Amino acid sequence: MRLDKFLKVSRLIKRRTVAKEISDQGRIAINGKQAKSSSVLKAGDELSIRFGQKLVTVRVDELKEHTKKEDADQMYTIINEESLQSTEEEPKF
């Protein structure tokens, strides 16, 4: 499954166009490597997503084409969530 579609279906990011923009800005890494919106995900991959001053790391548990809102959080597990200091440089993936 494409990265941008996973982010939308799992509701980590509400819109696919926003997921595509964030991916193409270099703010997402898959297994430590910078990812683009067209990158292919598989179960077990780790995503690091930078939302402003927050870095969220999640593990992909399952891939579904469609899911209900209440079941969306079963597609991933949050591994780490940390706040980035404004004085730090952007993380390099």
C-alpha cells in the first residue's frame, strides 16, 4: 500500500493530499530512510513522522484498503512520541 493512502486510511493524517505534501517535504521516514508519498508499506515497517515540533514513531500492524473510524487505530501501534526542541536542527533520515 502506498504511504499516503495508509496515512489517510489509518487516520494518522486526515487527508491524502496533506499526507502526500508532508511525505514529499521529507518529514516521514520508513525504517530510518526518507520516504516519498509513493513509497510502498508492508506490515512491520516503522514510520517516523514529524508533525511540527513533535516526532511520532509508529509500527504498521496491518494494511486495509478501507476501515471504519473506530477500527483505524488497529492498523498501527504508537512506539514513541517525543517533543522536538525548537533549537534543534531538523532530524536527518
